[in-house]
Amino acid sequence: MSSIAFIGLGNMGAPMAHNLIKAGHQLTVFDLVPQAVQGLAAAGARAAADATEAVKGAEVVVTMLPASKHVEALYLADDLLAAIDAAALVIDCSTIAPDSARKVAAAAKARGLAMIDAPVSGGTGGAVAGTLTFIVGGEADALQRAMPVLQCMGKNIFHAGAAGAGQVAKICNNMLLGILMAGTSEALALGVANGLDPKVLSDIIAKSSGRNWATELYNPWPGVMDHAPASKGYAGGFGVDLMLKDLGLAAESALSTRSSIPLGELARNLYSLHSAAGTGKLDFSSIVKLYTDKAA
Ligand code: NAD
């Protein structure tokens, strides 16, 4: 059992923290949203008044924040690193720019702290079930130390390479996810416009060569899968603006290496148009509305 500070209790962080409590770890939690902290306190976590209090005496610090600016603000501008015990291990699970991850990891190293970037894949369903995929960047020793903690929240744990490499791999994965969700939405909208039942078409695709994560687990069409955000008014899940952030990170990475990502850029523009209509907080599978609302 370890004493763990967990900071960032949103759609992903809250269920991940719950799984650490279930596994017997002693958690101290903090989020800017008081209700999020109360939810974990009700499950047995200690509630901290701020991030500095949360990390005091912790053996492991886990953060699950929205974007680079939040991670840099917390660890660097607010100098949370200075409050963390020198023997502690720091695990940032947020999806952020590889350069930000390297910058924070270097600052941690300068203070003698071990740190890994460990962004996740698997969605809120994977976070609740404890079946996330962790994509880790950092030193092998630090990953070995992190294993018992990561295994309480996930099933597949990959070492992508040095600091920041976890973020590079995660960005590639999410660029593909953004493209395939838009493509799946486009195919379903085409079928429905031509008289097909969305459930029947989804069943056909799920057993044909167009099958993918969306048709198997996360169908964007309302009513096709009861558990999917599409059937819950696109609430919870992975926000449109978070997908837009990840596609922006892919674009930045492409610029820095002169890589061509025509489909990634097209997907970024689709999510940007969609977000501009006020959908930023909806699950990203609501991209299907770009097709259906227009048709209506
Ligand atoms: P979210 O917006 O639901 O949660 C983020 C939480 O961080 C919020 O509760 C917010 O109040 C808190 N926060 C922000 N700044 C803080 C600070 N300084 N101190 C304490 N708390 C702070 O986001 P999410 O969906 O949980 O995603 C978190 C990260 O995981 C993002 O980087 C996202 O890209 C990534 N991710 C999300 C999913 C998904 O399906 N939602 C899947 C994989 C990866």
C-alpha cells in the first residue's frame, strides 16, 4: 500500500482514483472543483485544501489535468515540485505536448525527483473498469517503480521511450481516433440518409472490413449502444475540446518534423467547426451532428 496524492478528478481522474482506493492505497486528493473532491472523500480519500497539501508526505504523485498549460502551471509556475518529497515518484497521466512533458520532467530531475509521462487510452469506460492502456515516457527504473500503481488502473502498459515519448505515441493514437470517429460518423450518416437503420448498419460494419473502436465500443449514433455517450446526450466521455487539443498537438508535432498529416488536419478542422457551434464540452463522438444536423 502506498500513500498517493491524486490531483485532477475529472471524467478520467475520478474513476482512476477510485480504482486506487479499491486496491487499498491511501489517497489524498485535490481538484479545483470541490464536488469532485467530495466524491472521492465519500469513497475514503483524504481531501486536501490545495495541491501543496495533497502532495505532502506522498510516496507517489499522480496528476490527470486537461492540457499542457495546466500541467506547467501546477508543477513549474506554482512550483509544486518543491513541495514533493525527494524520494517520491511523479506520474503525469494528462495528454500534453511532448515538449511540455520533457520540460517538466527535466525540472523534476533537477530536483532529484523521478518522473514519467503516462498518458492513457481507453476512455472513461476503461478508466472505470481499470483497463486503461498506459503509454509511458521516461526512465525504465521509474516505470518499474510505477508499475504497481499503474496496474491498479490499467491492463496494458507500454514503454514508448525517453521522457515525452509517451505523449508522442498518445498524440499519434488520438489523431487516428479523431479521424476514425469522423469517418465512422460520415459512413453512418450516409447509410441513414439512404434509408438504412443505424443499428443494422453499425452491426454490419462491426463485422466487416470497416470495423473499428467506434463501431465496436463507442458508436456515435444515439441509441445504437446504450452505454456510449451518444445514448446519454453526449455527456461525460472525452470532450470535443480535448480532442481538438490533441489534434492541435498532432499538428504542432507535424510542423516540427515537416511531416504530412492531411487527414489529421482535416479532422482538426472538422472538430474546430463543430466546437465553434458551442459543443466543446460534449463527447467527441458528437461530431456525427456535423453530418446529421446539416442534413436536417
Ligand atoms: P476533465 O476536464 O474532465 O478533468 C480535468 C480535471 O482537472 C477537472 O476536474 C479540473 O477541475 C481539474 N483541474 C484543472 N486544473 C487543475 C489544478 N491546477 N489543480 C487541480 N485540479 C485541476 O478532463 P478528462 O476528460 O478527465 O481528461 C484529463 C486528461 O486525460 C486530458 O489531458 C485528456 O486529453 C486525457 N484523456 C481523456 C480521456 C477521456 O475519455 N476523457 C481519455 C484519454 C485521455
